[in-house]
Amino acid sequence: MPFQEAQTGLQAVLGDRLSRSKSDLAQHGRSETHFPLTPPEAVAYPETTAEVAGIVKACAEAACPVVGWGAGTSLEGHGLAVQGGLVVDFSRMDRVLEVRAEDMVAVVQPGVTREALNHELRATGLFFPVDPGANATLGGMASTRASGTTAVRYGTMAENVLALEVVLADGSVIRTGSGARKASNGYDLTRLMVGSEGTLGLITELTLKLQGQPEAVAAATCAFPRMGDAVDCVIATIQAGLPMARIEFVDGATVEAVNAYSGAEFPPMPHLLVEFHGSESSVAGDARFFGELVNDMNGQDFSWAERAEDRTALWQMRHHAYWAILASRKSAKAIVTDMCVPISRLAEAVELTAQDIAEAGLEGPILGHVGDGNFHAILLIDKDNPEHWQKAKRIADTMAERALAFGGTITGEHGIGMGKLHLMEAEHGLAWGVMEALKAALDPQGILNPGKMVRARPNGGNSPFPP
Amino acid sequence: MPFQEAQTGLQAVLGDRLSRSKSDLAQHGRSETHFPLTPPEAVAYPETTAEVAGIVKACAEAACPVVGWGAGTSLEGHGLAVQGGLVVDFSRMDRVLEVRAEDMVAVVQPGVTREALNHELRATGLFFPVDPGANATLGGMASTRASGTTAVRYGTMAENVLALEVVLADGSVIRTGSGARKASNGYDLTRLMVGSEGTLGLITELTLKLQGQPEAVAAATCAFPRMGDAVDCVIATIQAGLPMARIEFVDGATVEAVNAYSGAEFPPMPHLLVEFHGSESSVAGDARFFGELVNDMNGQDFSWAERAEDRTALWQMRHHAYWAILASRKSAKAIVTDMCVPISRLAEAVELTAQDIAEAGLEGPILGHVGDGNFHAILLIDKDNPEHWQKAKRIADTMAERALAFGGTITGEHGIGMGKLHLMEAEHGLAWGVMEALKAALDPQGILNPGKMVRARPNGGNSPFPP
């Protein structure tokens, strides 16, 4: 058994920070969604890069699977050790190593959460903008190429990670990128690692771009009679070059759930939630211009959240929408879908998805990051009703197929993990074979998060090219 | 001889669009800078992706080198067939295939130049922002991860290519990315190909992000007594979150050359050239705020280019600075250096570089994209003076070493090509070995632009991992 073979070496590196306690194993076998409990054989709590390198070396010698673990907030079962082996929990590598205010850069360990980083930055006038909602770790966010409400303005993790330190499959340590804002200095290994879901290496340090706290912020909500009007308003806003910091869509069902959960009183119609960042004068101008567009597109109930606490309440409401929707139906579980399309197809994609959900007889409020063409349906199902499961999975797969037919992607921000592996060939065709060749080149034994991202190869390391 | 073996197959694909004329060979053996004439054995002029695939297949069977060619404007000899073989000239694949205004996306063939694309877009209210100065092809710009004056606002080619069609080393064709604005759908093959300088595949189609023409544009110049003041002004501007579309630095020597060349009358001091894009009100506000910062930082001679033609003249002057500098000294040749550092080290890096140049007794005006920490010295040398060559190369290498010591990179935008291969190990260390493993996985015979980017491997395809 690979893990048993690795165990002595791992204990030499970790001492009692190699845990096999039942609670630890169970805690690292859970996922936020519907995947069955999949406990690993052990959990490691490294404190340094050298320890991570030692862990991977010991595992490489024994061909033992190694799976990274951040905050466990992923929605597609990324952290599940489906082929056994070791989970590496980065919670003890949680230090902000350096903040260089002039360069607007922070260097962090992978276990720092985005909220912890922003807390640390509060006196600097800077902040880290990527906001997936959950208080995920930055290592996990990089590994899954997370994004969220602010990507329309500040980009995803792909645009906000400048440099990485990575432990490779044989335990060697590399650095990718640099402190420079741009480079044309060879293959973009940083961007190859970001989004690779721990299958090419384990991230042990990140250099992140920071942003200046804007002088002024304005947030607003407005209702639209039809989804299509809301999307038209967004398209006009983007084409006008208005620099929205956030532009979110929620459908009528989401609004009703949020009203019930937070005691709000929004009309039960599709809404846009927007935020502008800038100087006092630019935000005022942008807000005025946006108000005119809303009028042109039949928007109603347009209202600005003037005070900081009103804005916080607004975005908390948005972030809590998932919980509000779950609470709207007792003892329900949720399957959260994710698709991303060119914005010209967004209204159609949302409407067809709503139809699919209605026809299946399920409830599934829809919400999303409309500026990116990215949305989610929160499909509510009875835990013990196998028919519900099947219907929900059918809807998720139909959404993915439609995303591809519309020129988009099966996942805008939730990643592949366990949940979307079966869709990779449809999305990538031959290019999936290229991913397999890269995986075989960098992890010939297939020990890094095995069972994810690529097809299993019977003889790991012999990469037929292209397959 | 590999080319001779491939020739029959190539002729079957290309007919008389396979050229071996002396002028064609010479034209595709030149570079913009100091590399010796290196004619290939033949030049191919494909018109379709299928032809490119056929070309690469024929070359793969004969292990014949294949080197892509755009407009030939690269500064590091990227397109030189240093191991013989075939140059693939994309000038006949120069069609804009599709403009989707609602999605702000254009689909183009690789031989379309950036100016041709923007000409085609002029009636749409949209534009493609990446601007390296030269009228390069978009395929070439993607291959070298080009950037330029607008990267500070709109990003480099890495941020502006959404999707690619690529012919791989065995002639198979893949698609990377999609029409979606973001994705977490597997390894980021688009970003792996962008900047790979034709060593992993040949780009045959690009899907590019477009931007809305801003409602208002304001450009300005201002002089500073010291370089350090200019950089402090830029840092303050960035930290305040002012959305500059361009912020360029030129030193006093560049200003003198430009004055002589264009008949301008700027004071011979360091200058910043800036541009803001936005709504009328936001640009006015940003400009006012910037004016205050300039005042705080000892700026002088602050003046706005109010009219569109004045702005065009301003940026043409900047784009022609290279020619102005060359013209400032009769029969001189130029070696153009390129380095990129964290902005906190920029003033020091520029000042030390100016010292190095003065100590070597050379002339070398300095200019750059100061918002990105990226700058160039245009080293003027006598063509026939070998001592000049040596001194210039010493300065270029010192700049590269300093870039690394300052936490930056050896090249912000000019790429590796022939000119910086000897610096790759210093920049990347073990990570260069990872690049070699990727190259071996995707191009096991080493036929794609051989002699570039990675060390030659005696037994191509047997990738020791990691080296």
C-alpha cells in the first residue's frame, strides 16, 4: 500500500503533524456539496515549504497520492482523495510574509484566507480584490482559478497572481513569475499552475497584485421586467466603457428567498446589483450615466446604497443568497451549477435554464456574474429522492452542453474537480490530450491529486502524443 | 537533409506558394536588430489552417524545422531559422473572420496586423488596445506576448487573447479557450501558447477581446527635474487608482532626439506622457487629480493635448522615438534593451543604467512604460566597431542581472528569441527545466522553432524530469 510505504518518511518530516485521527480524516473527506464522504488515509499539517517538499518526496518514493487542502470550500470535490493517500492541509502555512505597498504586492503563504489578507491590509489603503464569496484560502483560490463578483473589473486569480513558489511531483521547488507586472520571458508557468487544481504541483507561496482602496464607492440595485432587459443594460454599460467594479444578476426567485431570509423588501423580479469604484467625481459621473442606461432599458426601483453599511448589507445579502435559497426549502440539498457564455447569449441561456428547471418540476433560483456571462442555478433537491438527483444532474449536464453550443465553457469559476471530469472531452476535444501530455510530463507517476483533471493513463509517464 | 525530405510533401500542400527564391529567403533571414542574416531553406505562404497542418505534418515526417513569421518586427530574432528548415509566413492568412460587437470580440487570422484590425473596427465603436508600437501581426504579438504603451490599462496579449486555434508539432489542430470571458476549465493552454514564441505550436486563429472607444480621451506631457520625481508621481497615481490608459517615461536624451527629429520644443528633461480614457466627467476628474499630483512632485511644463490631432502627434512622437534616436547619430546601429522591475526599484534601475551607459562612453537614451516598471535603453553603436558591440552587450547583460537582483525580469515585452536565451537559467533556475519538460512533451522531435526558448536536448523526446 503506497501510504503505508510513505508513512515512515512522512513521520520523519512531520512528527505528530501527520494525523490519522478519525475526526481529521472525516473532516478532510467532506465536500461542500453532494459528493460522498471520501476520507484520505492521513492528513499532513506542514509549516514550511521545506516540509511540503519533504512530504512530496516521501510520497513520490512510495507512489502515494498527495492532495492539497485549503479551506474546503470548493464546490466540485477538488480536495477529495479519491484514490486514497495523503491530504496536505495548508492551514498552518497562513502567514502574510510581506506587503510591499509601493509595488502594490503581497507575498503570502497558501493557507492565508482572502478575508485574513484584507484584514492585514486594512491600514495600507490597499486591498486584494478577488472575491468568490466563501472565505477561501488564497492557495485554493489560485489552484481553482477562482473569481466571483469583482472579476468584471479586477480579473480572476489568473490576472491577480504575479508569482508562485511550487513544489513539483518529485519534491523539487520552483519559482514562477517575478515581482514585475508583466513579462515575456518564456512559458507562462504561473498561469499554467493557476487553475491546475493541484495536479501539477503544490503551491507553497503566492505573490499577489493588490489594488488601491478607491476614494469613492457607489452601489445600487434595480429591477427589470425581463431578464433580457437586464442583460441589454449590462451590454450597453460595458460597451460604454463604464468601469463597473461589480455587476451581479439575481432572478425573481433569488430575490424572494433573500427577502424571506434577510427581511428585505425587493420586488420579486430580476435585479441587477452594481458597484462603481473611483474618484468622487468619476463615480458620480459613472453612476449618473448608468442611471440613464437603466431608464432606457425599462429598469425600475433604482436605488443607491449611499452609506458604507448599506453597501456592506447589500453585498452580504448577495453573498448569503446561497444560504437564503437553501433556507427557503426545509431539508433540501443544493446542487450548484456553473456556466459561462458570451454575453450576447446570456439572456437566452438563463431563460432556457429556467425552462429546464421548471419542466423538471424542481426549484432552482438563478444568479450570476452577469458582466462575465457567468451564472449559477442553485438546484434544490430532496436529499433522499433519487429522482431529484437524476433530474438535477441532467439539468447541470444540459447547461454544460448548452454552454458549449453557445461558444462558452462548462465552468466559469467552480472548476472541474470530480463534478465535471466527464465533460472535459466535450469541452476540449484533442486539447484534453495536450493537458494529459503536460500532466504526464510534470507528474509521470500521477501522484498529484490523481483522478482529477485528466483521464487515468494505465502506464503513467508514457505519454502518447497526442493521444 | 530534413528539408529536402520534406520538400515533395510541402509542394503537394503549397504548390508555388513554397518559395526558394533568393529574395524570399533573404527577406526571411533578416531581423530588425543586430543578428546576422540567417536565411531559411524555403518560405511557405499558407492560406488556410488545413495547409498549415499539412505543412507541419510534412515537416514532422522529415524532422524538418518549422519557424513562424509575422511581420518580422521582433527585436530578438524570434523568426530566424537558426537550424535551417522552413519559415511559415502568415501574410496570406490576413482576414478578420468575425467581429461580434455585443460580445466585444474579434476572430482573426494570425497575419492580420494590429493596425489592419483597428482599421476594420473603426465603424464599430470598438478597438483592440494592445500597442507595441510596430505594426506587428496579431499572431506574432500573441507568440511573443507583446504589450506596449497601453498595457498599464488594458493588459498585455496574455490578458487580451480569449481563445486560439493552434497547429501542434504533429500537425494536429487544437482549440484552446472559448468565447467566454473567464473559465476554470482545466490547464490554461491559451496562456501557455501565448508567449511560447512558436516553440509549442503555430497559431492559426485568434479570438481577441475588444474595448469600447472611450467617450473622452485626454493626453498630457509634463517635465520633471529628476527621474525619481517622475516615478514617485507614477506610484502616487497608481495607488490613487487613477485609471491611466498610458503612462510613458522618456529621459532628457530621448527628448532631445525627438525635438531634433520632429521639430518639437520640449525642455530637455525627463518627461511623463499620459493619457486617460473614460467619460467626459471621469476624464476631467482624473486629469484634475493627476495635475495635482504632478504639482506635488515638482512637475513642470504640464500641458494637455486637447485636440485629437495633437494627441495623435504626441503618440506618434513616442512611437517614432526609436527612429528619432537612431537618426540622432549618423550611421549608428541600435541595440534595444528591455527590462522590467517592481516599480519601487524603477528609478534606481534607470539611474544605474544611465550610469553604466555613460561609463561605457556610449549614447543610450532611455524610455519606457513606467506604469509597468518596464523600460528600454536604445544603445547607439558604430556598426563596424567591435568594441562598441561588446560594450553594448555588456550593458544589456548588466541590465538583465540587475532586473533579477531587483525582483524583476530580463524582458518585459521583447521576449527571448536568440538574444536572451543565455539568461534563461539565471531567470528561471529549475523552472527552466520545467519548460524543457513541457517542450519535450509537446514537441518531442524539437522541430518547432528549434534553438529557441529551451536548451537543446541531445535525444529529443526523452525528457529527464526534472533536469
